[in-house]
Amino acid sequence: MTRPGRWRAIATAAIAATVLLTAGCTGGGDDPPPAATPSATAAPATGAPARTGEQVSNPFGAHWDWSRFQQFGPYLRRLAGSATYEEISWCEIERTPGKADWAGLDEIATRSRELGITLHLKIRTGVCWATGGTARYTRGAANKTESAMPTDLGAYQRFVSEVVRRYGPYGVREYAIENEVNAPSYWAGSPEDYARLVRAAAETIRATDPKARVVDSGISSVAYGMGVADRLLRADRVPEAVAAYQAYFQRRVGTRGQQIPAVTGEAQLRRALGTETNSRNLRFLAVTESLLTDRTADVRQVHFYEHFSGVAPLLDYLRAATPPGTPIQAWEVGQFWRDGDGDPASRATEMVKTVTLLVAGGIGEISWLPLAYNPNNAAGSEVRYGLLDPDGTEREAGRMLAALADAARDATVTPLPASVAGRLNGVAFVRGGQSTLVLWSASNTPVTVPAAPGARAGAVGSPLGVAGGGTTVTDVPVLLRADQPVDRILAAVR
């Protein structure tokens, strides 16, 4: 998140660095710029058309630092059709009551539209004149603080209405209220305070734009893991609860002291779930689900930074705890791995498995975070793995995600048929009469997919070759493209 005071500098640098910007930015005036027709230069290298922000045709996107847009622009064009988000704060945009500075966010919204990437907004309050009190937590170079309950809900609703009125013309249709409210460093109030804030925001958003959708705050990845284990434990499925906890947190144990301890049995699991922090996590997870159940929130937002073996228990949880018909989107997905020793190939392979399993499980939008590692981060190491080097050079992981985006754009996501369960993992993207499958072996045993008409295969992100003799699938994902339905391609798998 970049402070609005710095957004102007970002925007100015970006204008000099690229020809993507079209007319329409007001530089902080009272009225939103008119929607512009996407320019031909916004089309990605694949030839896919630029989009206005109302059509998400590609589930695979990313989240990036706009101050480095010059380095990232060429790669971002390859993700056209995807979605991203920007986090804004009332306290930062309106530092003085009645004097809002929209210039930087106008630039971001314009550039997102020109890239053909749908922009979502996270609306936070922050701590300032609008909330009273003093911030307890300040993070990063942008000096981000927690949010607190507004002292005047009417004034808050007027700000929210202005956000929606201003950015609807850019194609913004989804608005998340706050971010990871389970963490005190993001939300200073109670679960009840949060529910009251969301209801006030939701009423305003829908009144301002009936087409808009309200999104929950996005409970943290760790809190979701606690919810997974807690649900199974409450159902007396103790062995499954312990196994799910171990799979989900295999890289997290000890990274937060006793908040994520090693667990080998029921007593240890109950102690872990009962800490003050994890009790708070579960309370905020519960209030989030109540807002989804009563339709105050329209979209469930998931954050996931764990090993891909944690995807299956997470999906089981989401199916059980999400109202039918509720869209689920993963606005933050990545690899949290403190002191990770994986080589670039294995980390890229893991990325493919994570995002593929999520999209196969019904997650409609996936934003990888971060797009690129920031060498100046507070941790001093690459705790969360980037798709690009800091200078924008494409890594193997970046090349693979771009290949998935190419395969998925304007295609129908199709889970693999039950007939190959236990032998193959992956997903299929069907476009016209062509199927593109992302596949890897579900065990250590190679699996052979027989030859199919027009079949071509190869490593994800690499050129595909003719697969006339069939395709051998190992635990390293491959792309297989053929001019047949998915069921027919996999009918004779052995």
C-alpha cells in the first residue's frame, strides 16, 4: 500500500515511462474522470484484447508495488483479463476533513484499466481525525496503521459513496471492507464493531452502485488454517483435524512463537486453538461467515500462503462454511517460507500446483503476492516468493504463471473427471473445441496419457511439442493441449 502523498510521484514517473496512459485523469478534482476506450497498446503480447475492468476472463493475476510499475509493466500485460486490488485508507486520502487527494488512485485506476486488469479496492479507515485515538501499530515505509471505528458513521458512508461514485466509471465493481481484521495490527475494534462497519459500508455501496459487490476483509492465511482445524475438531474428527493442521502449517511451526506450535495430538491442538491470538482469529472468522450468511457481504475473500498440501483441507472448509452460490476469490496467494531453501524450479512447480488446485476447487480469482520480491522489506529476506526479480526480470515462476494465464483466458475451468482421481491432479481449460490440461501425478508413479488428435505437450511455460506417442506425467506439472473434450483425452489413462 502506497500513501497518497507518494502516489503523485508514482504517477508522474509512470507517465514518463510508458505510453499506456490515456486522457481522463483529473489530478484530484471533484469529479471522476470519464471512462475511456482501452487503447490498442494495452493489449498483451498474446493478442488478447484489453478489457475495461468489468470482465475477468483470466483467473490468474498478481498484486504489485505501483512505484515499480516501469519494471513490471511488460510482464503485467501478459496477465490481461485478470484482477488485482489496491488498498486505500480514508485517513490517508482525506488527511484534512473535506480535502481529499485522489490523484494517485486515479492514476492507478487508469493504468489498471489500460492493462486490461480489473481493479478491486480495499477500503480501510486507518487511525486519524476520522476515528479519534492514536495508532498502536505502524508498519513499513508507508507507515500503515491499524484501522479503528469511525466516530461518525455518516461521514464514513459519505467517503465510501465518493469512492464508489468515482471509481465505478473505471470498472471497479468490488469493494472489500478492511483487511485481515483478525489481526490487531489491522483492526483495533471488536468483531461486533467490524460487523457494524461492514453493514454501513454495504448499504452505501449498493445505494451508490447497484452493480457493485461487497467483499469481506480477507481473513489471514493463518486464521483460515485455525478455522480448518477447529471445524474438524468440533465435529469429533480428531485425527483429520491433527492431519489438516500439520499439512497446513508445515512451514509455519515456530515462526510466531507459541501461536503456531507443533501439534501431534488432540490436547496440543486444543491448546493451540485456545491461545488469545487464535481465539481472536476464530471469532473474526465466525463474524465474517455471519456477514456472508446474511448476505451483507457478497464475496468471500481468501488469503493463502501455505504449502500446496494445505489447499485440500482449505477447500473442504470453504465448501462447508460458505453459503451456496457465494463467489470465493483468493486476493492474496503466495509462498510464505522463512529461510526457504527451495531452488527456483521447485518453487515455480509449487506455485503451479497451488494456483491450479485453487482454481480447480472453484476459486474464481487468484492474485499472487508479491509479484516481485522487495529487497528493502523489513524482514530482510525473501519470506514471500516473487514471480519476478526486483528489477522486473521474469523468473521461472513468472513464466509459468503467464502460461497458465494464456491457457485460462476466455476458457471454461473444468475439474478433472473422477475417473482419474488418485492418479492425476490438475485442471482443464476448455475454449472452443480445444482443451488445455495442467497435469501432474498424484503419486510417485508416472502416469501415461495416450495420444489424442492434435495433442501437444510440454513443461508449463515452455514451447509445446507434438505428443504423438502420448504424454508421460510425473510429479512435475505439464501442459497438454488437444482438440478433444477432457473426458475423451483422459479416458484411456493408465
